[in-house]
Amino acid sequence: MNSKATKGRALITGASTGIGATYADRLAARGHDLVLVARDAARLEQVAAGIRSQYGVQVEVFPADLTSKYELLRVEQRLRADDTITVLVNNAGMAVQGKLIDADIDRYETMIQLNVISVTRLAAAAAATFGKRGSGDIINVASVLALAPEMFNGTYSGTKAYVLNLSQSMQAELGPLGVRVQAVLPGATRTEIWERSGGSIAQLPPEMLMEVDDMVDAALAGLDMGEGVTIPSLPDVADWNALTAARHALGPNLSRNHPAQRYLTHAG
């Protein structure tokens, strides 16, 4: 397919609404052609039509349910085979309300498949293609709940902590190859994820809730600034740097050849 764009294609998952659809709009405005991935083909077509009309870029609709192994592999193979793709926005995800003790464990498994397995496979496919070429951007959308396991649902926050850890490891691996990897940690954002998870956005204080346009614009500004981790609502990046420094300071003592003294003191 011929393209007027000079920046290559951006493949965006979860692109039919919310964060993914907004990334599609913003990346099209920056001159990217698009491959839009989501389950709902009709909604994808609506998003695609609006973007084509406004920006004149090529937009391909790629319906796929990333909780299906077969359909996930179709998207993965596209990332591995299409060297015109220069950006992956790993955005598709879901949340589940409730406590683990009375959970619908099958629904939890579906969430883990979407939030962890699909993110990993697509990130790996993009890493292979971008690393070989020596350029490209991988944007993994996590959540601030990656830093707050006591809040909300521990399984959901665990999936987002995984995305953060994966992204930071990928930065060390792919940075020397010329590939940028960014983890985006939104706070509460006005999207459909609340209703789909069985919750209600009305429960949140207005001062905690960010509009999706603002969130994505801040995330892309963070990418432009070279941030490896972007928390759109965080006023002072020094707070994140201090957390990172404290984590690194643990390093020398995380694995030693003898137990810490407090355990020897209290040994039976």
C-alpha cells in the first residue's frame, strides 16, 4: 500500500474507543498511517473514517480479539512481517472489579490473557522487527495502580505492574539498538473501562478523573521528552526519580549469602 505519510505506520490495539482511539487521532495528526486493532469492527470503521477524512492518512481496520490465541497470532505476525510499522501502541486491556476470594476466576484469566500475554507477545514481535531495523517506538499502556497494589483489584494492578516491569526491562535491552520503549501509567481516566468492569465512574471524585485527550497528549509529550515512564498526572518527576533511586538502593542487599541479622536474632 502506498502512503503519503513519512513516519510509517502505527499499530494501535484497543483502538475502537477511549485511549486507543485518541492515540489513533494524535498519531495520524503527526503523519502516521494506522493499523487499528480491536474486536468491534463497526466501531473501528467509524474511528477510521473520521481519521481518513480529517488527516488524509491511510487507516487499515484489523478486527481481532486478542484473548483468542489464533487472532492474537494474526496481529503478532503482522508486526513481524510488516517493516512499515514504526510504532506499536500496546493499549488493549480490561479490568475486573471485586475481590479474589469471590472472583469469577475465568474472567480473571481472560484479563491476564489480554493484559499480560497479548501485551508480551506483541511487544516481543515489535521488538524483533524494530530491533533489527534499529528504530521504532513501543508504547505500553499500564496504570498507576502498578504502584499501588493495595488499591482496587490486586490481580488487575498485578497485570499492570507486569507491564511496567516488562517495559523497563525492554528499555535496557532495546535502547542500545535504537528502539524507544515507554510505559504510560494513567491514573483514573474517563473511558469505558469502568462500566465494562462492573464499576462506575461516578464513584470517583472529579479531581481524580482525567479526560482521555489530556491523558494521551501528556503521554505523547512524555515520549517526545524521552521519558521511559510517563505518569501524566504526576506534578513533580523528582518523586518518580526518588522512588527509582530507592529501589536501586535495595539492589546490593536483595541477594546475599546469609540472612539479615534481624532473622538470626529471632530464630527459634
